[in-house]
Amino acid sequence: MAVASRQLLDSVNRELYAKNAELAVRNKTMALLRRLDASAMTSLEVSPMAAEIVRILAAEFNYRIIAIALAEGRSLHWRAVACASSHDGLCAEVPTGRPIPLASRTNACVKAIRQGKIVRTKDLKDVFVPSYGASRVTAFETESGVQSVLVLPLHSDQEAVGVIAVGLNRDGSDLTEYERETLDGLMSLIVIAIQKAQTYESLQDAMEKLRAANRKLKDLDALKTEFLSIASHQLRTPLAVTKGYVAMLEDGMVGKVNKKQHAALETLRTSTESLILLVNHLLDLTRIESGRLAVREDKVDVTEICRWITSFIGPKAKEAGLSLTCDAPKKPVTVLADADKLKEVFMNLVDNAVKYTAEGKVTVTVRAEGRQAVVEVKDTGYGLSEADKRKLFQKFARGSASKNVKSSSGLGLYVVRKLMEAMHGSIEAESEGAGKGSAFTVRLPLSRP
């Protein structure tokens, strides 16, 4: 009875010992995998991350050599290596070795990837040739005491990621339970870490390409701005001269003008004024985009500008069969703004209103609301769709009604918005829809008495 009890106790103790040993191995494995995972997560680049992993494993298991190769295109490229011994000549050379073609039929690394399982070999040349000369690999194998090599494939969703090559100073079948569990867990860990690092490197590469493209675009944009500035200045003088001579001809200063000639001069004058307006828009655009838009702060009576603009564009409106009126109080409505820029704003708005109105009227209304001056340019023209209103103040935007007018650069309202912002004002557009006219409302802070 006592013998049976002792035997039972010994059996239980052996089982407990085995369980404890197994638990110790698992705990040790988990601790190492956590350490490897922490090391992998601290690096965002493939080569440093792979180098840290192989360094830890070589030191932990006294591996003669351990290396990681990654599939890139149609080849395997060695990215990291570590050696446990002082025979580190090959280790220093591995990352600079020639790629291994994935079409190779003899290389153990390629076999591991194709078969999707661990490949064992007793010849280091099966792993590192053709990356390195056979004699160089044989010399390292002899010096370091490598007796067998394990090649572990790295796969993700049926896609080859690379391999881990482990050189041992013993037979490949003599791995401890600790080593086997570590290597099993390591394959998944490395795949995840490598994919993370590769994704980061791809993002970095894409970001660098974007930065380079952005620098190039900025250079091209600067050249475009400079060209527009020079071209606009060069056009301004001859256009002003042309306008002056047209006025002289219309006034009969160089001889009597008949009706047919007068009509031709009228067309020439209108075209010249359109060109001058376009040149002014281009000049404003270059100043805005280069940050050179200078704005003064003058005390400006917007009622005077209202009367001036309706008087100036009145003949054009009359010729188009439209009524153009200024509805402004007799008392001044004064704002702090750049007088010339404000005139340019209202010139654009009223000229557009006349241009985009086939019949009816255009009214410019001035009023004070609280601490703001409000100027509304309202017409009975083609109106605005919802799509038009969304893009109206964008550069080179043209509304759906632009097909009804002879010329439209798409710059006028963009320049107007930028000028208003520079003068601490605002502009908005309203319309009940196509064919129902539109209203553009400008708001500026009133000047203090």
C-alpha cells in the first residue's frame, strides 16, 4: 500500500514538474516575444527594425548567424543580419549582397517561400549563394561552426513577405521547445512588424514625392505669377493709348466721323475697355497670389461712389436698353477702405449686372445698418442656380448664364471677394433661381466720426 502511494505521488510530481517546465517555457517564450514585439514597434523603418530582431535572437539562442530577407519585386533582398560569434565577416557583408531571384530553383530561401514551410539544409551555400561567392560562404561556415540552417518562410494572405534564415551549431532537429515556440510565434510577429514598417516607408516615400511635386508646383506658380505681372504691365500702356486715340476719334478731334465709322469705333472702345478690365484683373490676381496686395485705409463716402458708378456705366446700360439707378441717402455713408479698390469692386459688380441682364433694370442701393455700410447691386437678369452660387467667387468660375454674354474671364468676382476680404468687408450673392435676377450685397464697417 505504501509503495503504491509513493508511486502515485512520484507520478503526480513528475506530471507537475512537466507542467511547470512547460509553463516556464511558455512564460519565457511570451516574455521574449513581448520583448521582440516592443523592439519591433519602436522602429518605423524596415532595416533598423529587422536588425534589432535578429540581434536579440542571436544573443538569446547563441545562433551562429540569423538573417532576414524581404521579397521586393521579383527578388529577395537581405535587410538585416546578426552573428553570435566573433566570426562576423559575412554578417557585415550580408545587407550589401546581391538579390536572390525568386525564379531560382536551388536556393533554400526561394524553396521555403514556394513550399510555404520550413526548409532545412546542412549547407550554408544553399541559403547565401548567389548573393555571395561560394568560397566566401564556405569559409564563414567553417569558421563559425554552422552545422545546419533553418529557413522560415514569412507569408501574409498568400503573399510572400520574405524569409528568416537561422544558422545553428547543431542539428536543426535539436531545437528546444523554447526555441520552437519562439520561432513559431516570431513568424507572425515579424510579418506584422515588417508590413507596418513597409507601410510607413511607402507613406514616407509618397510624402517625399508629394513634397517634391509641391515644391515644383510652387516654383511653376511663382513663374506664372511673374509672367502674368510682366505681361499685364506690358499690355496696360498700349491699351491706355488705344483707348485715348479711340476717344479722340469719337470726339472728331482728327476729322469728322460718319455713322458707320462711329459704330466701328464704339466696338473698338468696348473691346478695349474689356481688355483693360481683364488686364486689371490679372494684375490684381498676381498681387493677391504673391501677397503683394496693398490696401489703404481712406475715409470713403460710398454714396458718392454709387452716384459715380451709375453715371460712368449709365451710357452702356442705356445702350443695352436697361435702367441703371442709384438709390442712396443724401447723408454720407462713410467707411474706412481703399477708395480705388472700392471703385474697382463696384465697377465689377455693376458692369456684371448690366452684362448679365437682357432687359429690365439694375439698381444700386446704399444704406447704413447698425455699424455697417451695406451696398446692394440688384438686377432683373439671368439669375443664379444653386450650383452657380456655390462656385461663384472661385477663381476662373463661370456661371451657367455666361453662355449669354460675349466675354467672361471668370476672374472678376474672385478678385472682388479678395479685395473685400483685404478691406475687412464681405460680399454675398442671392438669387431666387434662373431667370429671376440676382442681388450682390457688400458690407463694410462704418468709419467712426
